[in-house]
Amino acid sequence: MRFLGILPRRFITHCLAIFFVGKICQAVADEPLPDLFQIKKVCQDTQGRHIEFTAKEVLDGRYPDAGVLLVSDGCKQKANGQINQWIKDDLAHWDQLANQACSAALGWVEKVPGTCQAGGPPPLCPVDHWEQRPWEAQDKWKEQKEKIRKERLKTMVAASCDCYLKELQAAYRSNQVRVVKPSSQGQSSSYRIPCKGDGDCPPGYSCQNEVCVPLAGNDQVQEKITKRIKNEIKQTGAPKSEPEALREQIEAEAMEKVKEEIRKEVIAQARETAIETMKIRVPDILKTMEAKVVVGTVAGILESTPTSLWKDSYKRHVREFYTYCNELVELNNELDSFYKGKPARAPDYIKADIARKRAALIDEASKLNNDYNGVVVEKELGACGCEGVFQFKHQLIMQSYAELLTLLPK
């Protein structure tokens, strides 16, 4: 048996000469991939018959598909780069891989897979690593390629999911509000709400040096507070000539009234923000659960696909979960409308509906957490799913739920 290699000259670099023509060596890191149809291997059996393989045929089935990944474009691009590197690594061992293809085509099977570095029986390999089993040679060769593909798929998924999770965590951290100290706490022209802790301040504020300070991004809020307090004092009709003690009492009462008004306004806005955030996060986690199921083969038989009982239940409950959240916000808005004198049902009916929906939402959250645990324990995301990403997005949904629950009456 003779193996003849046919290689384009431009791809032969820094190579070691061996008994047959051609050697593909380690490609330079920035070198583009060669045309795999132009790299060929010719096998010749003892009767002089020739069988030709291209590198495309030899290497097919050894690489995962980055298209199955549900990650960002940047992470998917890195995955494609890893696949290209694997192709270059395999081309660096072209002799061995091409010889294996020829050996399989000619009915040879390695006795202990992976022990022969030459890739074929004598004269390629001086050791008796091979035996003739033509009825299973092709299947054994394909099984070996499938094993390599699965190992690489596992590596690619782990790296891509880690890449995507880090991107999501960085984006989440960058969106978090940072507390800053005021630059003009001592200015007498600016009214400030006194406090002993953050619980004394309206939402959107932090207690700093015993005064409520707006969080970063709310720099204009303090100016509005001062204006509203001055307007409240003005409406009392108290002259500026009032005794200092009485005037301080009037200012304190005005501060307390404005503080309560701001609290209601900020809570109403926070409710809308929470439900809008939920509106984004629910479809986002559903996409994470739609990872393609890659089914391999064992001895030529298709492997079974993973079950999806918990995953299907999670999808159903997360949609119901969002519906309850949305209905609670709408009911609370209806209650606000009543207190503002706008058309609405009697508050007792609204509160009764809120209590029922709130209890249903808490029950739905419990079911959702139970489904989440089932998906993770049973590995229902499949070989291409990102468990860490799923966990992170589930935690964000639970965070939005907790925030929303604190903003709704019990």
C-alpha cells in the first residue's frame, strides 16, 4: 500500500521531508486558511488502485459549528477564530490524518485507537498497530472524528458562554447607579431633606452626612426639590418676618410634604421602570433557552435528545409570571388614579384584586424557581446551552420581581 500526497507549493512551509510528497506544517498565526479542496491525498492499494481524498473530506466532521451558539456576535467571532485555529492545527498534522483516511478506505482499523502516530499500517508504521477489518473501518474512522468534534464542541461552548457571561456582567455593572457626594451641601440657598439613614430618604436618594443626596444621574433633582419646598413655604403665606423657630417649623413641614410627594412619584416611576425591565428580561431569557440541540452518533446510531419537561414548564411559567407583574402594576395605577380624583373603581375592590394577584405572583415565582432548578439539574439546556448565562438572567428576573414587590402595596 502506498500513500501519495499532492499539495499546492504555496502551502508547503518549513516542512520536514518524508517518504511521500508533501507536508502541511503549522501555519503562521495570521495566515488565512488555505483552500481545503486543493490539498489532496492519493492512496494506492496493493493492486495499484488509487483513492483520492481532499483535505475537506479528511477534516470534515472534526469541528463544531459556531452557529449553534446563542451568544453575542463578539463571542461568536472568537469561537469562529478558535475553529480556524483547530483547522490549522489539524493541517499541521496532515500526514497522520490523511493516512488515517486512506487506512480506513483500505479496510484497516487501529487496534487501540490513538496509539499510532503514523496513521497507517506498515510500511508507514513499523509497529503492528493495525488489523484488517474492512466491514467496520469507515465507521471507526467516523467515530474517531465525532469524538474529536464533541470534545471541541465542549471547549467552544465553555469558552463562548464564559465570554458572553462576562459581557453581560460588565454591562450590568456599568448600568448600576453610583452614589456621589454633593458638591454644595453648605449652601444656604439649597433646601435638603434631613436623614439618619437611607430609609429616611425617598427612593433615588442616599443618606450622606445626615442629608438626603440624589444618586448619580439625578443631579437636577436637588434643584427641583429646593424649588418645590420654596413654593410650598410660599403657599403657607408665612411672612419672612416670622420668628426663626416658627419659620424652621414651617420649612420642616414643607420638607416632609414634598418628601412624601416625591416618594409617591418616584415609586410610581420605579414601578413602570421595573415592569419595562421585566418586559425586556423575560423574552431575553427565553432566547437563552432556545439553544440548538446538536445530536451526534454512536456506532452509527443517533443519540437521544435531552428532555425538556422542566424547560417547557419554565417557559410557560415565566410568561405567566410577567403577566401577573403587569396586571399588578396596572391595578396599582388604578388605585393611584382614584386618589388623584380620576375615574376608578372603589379602592376596596382594587385592593382586594391587588392582594389576590400578589399572592398568585408569589406562588408563580416559587414555581419558576422550581423549574429553574429542574432545568439546571437535568441539564435540559443541552450541550450548546450556557448554564451560567441562564443562571445570571434568571437572577435578574428575580431581582426585578423583588424590586417590583417592594413597590406594590401588600
